[in-house]
Amino acid sequence: MITRRINESQIAKARKLIEHAEKIVTVCHTGPDGDAVGSSLAAVHVFSSLGKEIRAIVPDAPLENLRSLPGARELVDAMRYPDFARQLVEEADLILCLDFNQTSRTGRFADTLAAAKAPKILIDHHLNPDMDAEVIISHPDMAATCYLLFRFLCRLELFGFIDRNAAECLLAGMMTDTGNFAYNCSDPELFTVTAELVKKGADKEKLYNLLFNTLSANCIRLNSYALLKKMEIFPEQSAALITLSRDELNRFHYTKGDTEGLVNRPLAIPGIVYSCFMRQESDCIRVSMRSKGDFPVNKICEEHFNGGGHLNAAGGEFKGDLEEAAKAFRALLDTNKELYLHK
Ligand code: 5GP
Ligand code: MN
């Protein structure tokens, strides 16, 4: 059906750890997205039907729309219930680390995770994993952790335990990380897996509406304002910049997630290959970058915005005010000319 991609020795080690574990917890990254929540909940559905006691911990609250995924009410928000989350980790026989590559990506939960005694299995698709884990299943070539998790479960011969709820959660992650199959989709087996999940009852149309087409009026107005009034285009450098200050965000009653996807919009303009969005937060400027082709936004975020990420999707932060951050971005457009030459 699908080709084998996960190394057999990792599967064998993981199988042993799972067999011996009664209590399992899953952990994902801060600001949990559809892939982080989807993989965590899918693991809960599958391993609880195998008879394991399993809980999914999120370092902080996921976006509102993800809270209607099957099982999401049972998520343990470590920001709200730090003691309970710590107790779960201390009592666990096994920790599944899903959709992150470094302990620091779990934010304030990182110390608890680092201090955990239980063995860890990392299942992730971010570049350069740097984790202290007994088993590391890292496949940056795969579009989503949920896709990798499906493969992992099949290799453990747990395909039959993927019920409709698990299938819906796995598909949610795959849809999230491919923008509803718009990018990172060159692997044909992604569609084979999607077909299997749909056969198991995952409702793709419902998920599309939940993940991509559920927006508040304020959110639609904020994004429209940002594009109409705040998008700067730099045709010479094939770049675009959008900034939103605290005041502007407040005017539209901004809530977490309202600007999700905004950074991608300028890339729709022919000739624009590099887009940056800066949002003023209480203590820093949050920077988000996207690009097309081989323009390395991860390099720019690493070198100038204390962050990182993938070639075409990266993020970081800037300490200072919004105008300074925008100035720094414009200055980079001037100094980084060689980066734009190949286009
Ligand atoms: P977003 O723009 O959606 O916040 O982030 C896009 C991608 O960039 C994320 O999936 C993540 O891989 C990476 N990323 C975002 N923020 C950071 C950061 O502060 N540090 C690092 N290392 N990667 C980040
Ligand atoms: Mn992911």
C-alpha cells in the first residue's frame, strides 16, 4: 500500500517501549496547531483503545476551532493546570513527543519535560531534531507529523485501531500542514493515506470548514484592513511586509489565531516570493516569514530574528518597537541583495 520509510530498528525500540508502558502522555509544541493537536489526539484515540492510560498535554491553549476535534475537551492545558500536567509527566511510563524538534519548543513546559524520567519517543517532521529521546523518528521530508504518525501506527500493526475519530484527527494535521493540500504535496503517498483516512470515516469537507473557513467578523475585518492599509510591496526585491501594532490589533478585538495565514497572502501577487508579517505583542514583535522557491526565510529568521524554521516558512521575534522592526526588515532588503539575485 505505502512504502516503508521508518527505520526498522526505531520501530522495534518503540514497540518495546509501548508494550511496557501502562501510562502514556503526549506533548506537543506551544501554540499548538492542527498537526500538533491532531497527532496528540490521534495517539490518544489509538492507544486508549489498546488499553493504555493516555493523556495529551498541550503547553498552552490551542486555537478555538481545534477545540472541536474529537477528544479535544480532554486535552490538558499545562498553562492552566501546570501541577496536573507535571504530575502526569512524573507518573508516565512513556512520553510521546509530537510535532516539535527541541524541548524549548514546548515553551514554559520545557523544564518539566526535560526533568521527566520516563523514556521518550519523538515523532516529528521539523529539521535538525535536537532532543534527548530514546527513539527519534524524524522525517523532515514528510509534510505533517500526522502523516508520519499514521505510518508509525501502521508499522506497529495498529492500522485496525485507527477509528473514525483518530482518522479525523490525523487528516486534520495533514490538511493543516499542507494548507488543505496546497503545498508540501509532492509525495503521492500523502493521497493514499488521505484515501485511507476518508475510508475510515474522516469527513474532509467538515474539516475544511473547521480548519480553514471558520472566521469571526472581527478577524475578517482585521485581515482586510491589514491588506488594504498595511501591506507594503517592494517590487525590486520581490518582497512584501505587513505590520500590525497593538493599537490596530485592539481596534479589531484581536484574539490568538486571527492573523493566521495573513503572511501568505502577498505571495499570491505575481513576482512576490518573500513575505514578512510583524505583529506587536506585549513584550516583543512576533515575526513570521514565508517564501516561494529557494529563498531561505529560515536563514533570515535565524540570523536576524532569533528564530528559525523551514526554507519557506519560518518565524522569530524582535526586541524593540514595531517601527524599529520594520526598519530592520527594510534594511535587510538593502543589505541582502545577493539573496535576490538568483531570481
Ligand atoms: P509561524 O510563522 O507559523 O509562526 O511559523 C512558521 C514555522 O516557523 C513554524 O512551523 C516553525 O517551524 C518555525 N518557527 C516559528 N517561530 C519560530 C521560532 O521562534 N524559532 C524557531 N526555531 N522556529 C520557529
Ligand atoms: Mn507539523
